[in-house]
Amino acid sequence: MERLVLAVDQGTSSTKALLVNAAGRIVARGDAALSQSHPAPGLVEQDARALLAGVQAAIAACVKGIDPRAVVGIGLSTQRESVVLWETKTGRPVAPLVSWQDQRGAERAARLEGTPFADLVRQRTGLPLDPMFSALKMAALLDEHDPTRELVSCGRLRLGTVDSWLVNAITGAFVTEIGNASRTQLLNLRTGAFDKDLLTAFGVPERALGEVVASTGPFGHTSGFDPLPDGIPVAAVLGDSHSALFAHAGWRPGVTKATYGTGSSVMTLTSSLGAAGAICDTIAWSVGGPAFAQEANIRSSGRTLTWLADLLGATVEEVIELAECSDADGVTLVPAFGGIGAPWWDTRAQPLLAGFSLGTGRGQVARAALESVAHQVDDVLGAMTGIDRVMADGGLTRSTALMQLQADLSGVEVARTHHPDLSAAGVADLAGLTLGLWSTPDLEKRADDGLEVFTPTWSEDRREAAASRWHERLLAARELGARGNERTS
């Protein structure tokens, strides 16, 4: 019987499942959509039960017609900073999932900005004190549903990121993969454990959280999780951006990846901690020891296109086609939905559309939306050093115009992978490596197959002019938010 790895990529907008054979070839796929809700400005939620049902539906579609006994192991790639609170006994979520995009901790973060506590958070976790990360969301959930912390302290409620929620549902184990844990602002990067000072300061009891484990577990075996039989090991778990870097064989020197998803992540491994300025320290994975990485996060890239598609009553594909056939004609869109992430980390920034007139049409706005993605990634790349090539992955890389624009704006080669499901592929790679189905050299060769390279064509003057216009309007978006904050304070 053919030995297969089942890889599940649970993302913000969908869940994808792949079956990969011992030769590294995908033999089956399945997927299920996942929606968001916005109950109030700045709040972004998802139905945790619908998320779990989507995982089961994607797996069912993937294994249909295949003997499930052929599945020798499972890999899980997950959205990272999102948080679920659930009942220990029943596994029932007691509140909606709070998305990584959610800004309910923004006010508290703003109050703490510039304080010694913010410095402590940065020093121990490698992350700026920002509501994108999990700790403030966890505190807000507990304040609403367990204000005295009695229920979590006595073990009746559990709290975790999506990886912890899924593993608990699939195997019954209550653990947190270390790379995902490093995104909570509760993990001390130097000890690899949850930090007692930070847990106390954020008001999150340690007992509420799963045990921190390596990216290869132990995660347990399937138990009562349809449509899979019991006894299949969960062999690997990674955060989605970390998984994409693993698929690029990102342990090799000089590999920098940019994921163009709902948001964007630019990440590269590093030999030491202490990233400066806008760049965050994180743990990419732990396989025989932690692999440290530098990362910068952008809140709205693909989400900008879906927002515009909804606004125009079009599909995302139609918006991309409009953008690829149009010129922005001086129009700039700054997608500060919930503020701006790296390298600015400004939660007060407001969305801004500038440079338009009565003659502006759908095409120009669509192009401005596409350009906003490239400009945000370029800002991040400018804060990093030693970048010769960007390995690009994620749904928006299907836009050839975006890939060429990124190369032109940033002045570096951009290599596009044609693998449509790189986050799923990365955790399949690690799971198969753990199970002995392939070797590290096999994965390095696989990562380099079929890359399409885009080289810069713009002059330095043109790059500088485009960046200058973007930064001028980005500054206006930040000043607009600052003035609004002054009026309400």
C-alpha cells in the first residue's frame, strides 16, 4: 500500500488538505471555505466550530476514494495569532475565535506604548506590543468569559492558538507548538517556555495554555476524529508562514521568503536574537532545537483585494485582472484596516484613498490596491539586510503583474513558486521527514524545482519616485489617525 502524508493548512479564509506520496507528489486535494464576521469596528471573529467542520470537510474531500490506512502521518499548518477559548470537558468553544486581524487590544497596547513593560515584552518575546499578537486577545476573552480566572485556574476552560485547538480536537492532547507559541507574546524565546512575568502581567494563567512542544511533537494520535481512523500520528505542526519558509528549504543561508496571503509575512532565519527596529524575532520551528528567525508582518495584502472585490461586487480574480490591465494614474490606496503593521507598527493609522478624481475608475483603484501590497512588502525588505532574492508564495503570487512590480519596486529578484499550496507543502515536508519518507537533500532539490524568476527593470529614479509618493500618502494616513486620536482623547 502506498504510504501517504496528509497535510492540512488551516488559513484565515479557507482550509486546504493535501495527500502527498513518498515521492513528494500530491495525489489528492480537498478544501473548504471559512468566513469572517465583523461585529463592531476593529473586531474580527470566526466561528471556531465552523473552522473545525471545515477541516473535517477538507480532509473528507481529500481522502475520498482512498484507503485511509495509507495515511501514515498528519501535518498541520495553521493561522497563528488567532485565539480560541473552549470547554475542557466538552471541547465546545465558549466564544467566537478572535482573529489575528482583530484589534480589541489596541487601546490597552496604546496605553502601554513607550513604558518599561513594552520594552520587557520586546526583550523577552522579540515582538512589539501590538494587538495583532495573541496575549491581548487572550486577556480580553478571559476578561469577558472568566473575569476572576477561576474557570481556567481549575481546568474547566482551555485557551490557545489555532494549532492548540486543532490538535486537542484531533488527538485530545493539550499542547502548543513552539513556533505558534512564539507569536503569543507570552513565550520567552531564550527559555522556550511561557514566561511567568508576562503571564502575570497580561492576566493569562499558565494552566489555561497547552504545554509547549517542538514542531515534531509529541502531538498524539487521531482519536474519534472523522473521517480519519484512530491511531494516525500527528507528526508535525507549524505556523502557516513558518511552514512556507520550510517548503522553501529556508534553513539554507540567504533564503528570504515573502508570503502573499490575507496578510503578508517576510521571514528569514537568523543565527542570533536581537532584531532591531521594525523586524521581529520569532521561532520558525524546532527540530532538534529551535531555529530562530527574523520576521516582519503586514496586516492587509490579499485582504485588501477581497475588500475591494466586495465593494465593487466583483470577484477577486476580476479585481486582479482589472489591476493587471490598468495604470493607477496617481491613485494610492493605503490599506490601514486596523492600522499599519511592519515596519511602522501604527495602530492609529487610517485607511486612505488619495490622488483620485471624477475620472478615476475601477481599474485605477484596483491597480492602486495591488500596488499597495508591493509597497508594503518593499518597506519591510528595506528594513532587512543582505537580501538578494525573495522567494514568493501565497495566493496573490498568481498575479504576474504583482511579482514584476515587486521586483521593480524593491530592486531584487523575485522567485515565484508555482506550488499553489506551499504552507500545506511545508508541513507535509516536515511530517514526511519525521516519518523517514524523504531526506533533507530531497527537500532542498524539491524547493528549487520550477521557480519562475522576475528581475528588476526600473531605474533607480523611478523606484525612488514611486516610493516617495507612497510614503507621502502613508504619512498622511498615519497623521489622519493621530489627529482622530487627539480628538477623542
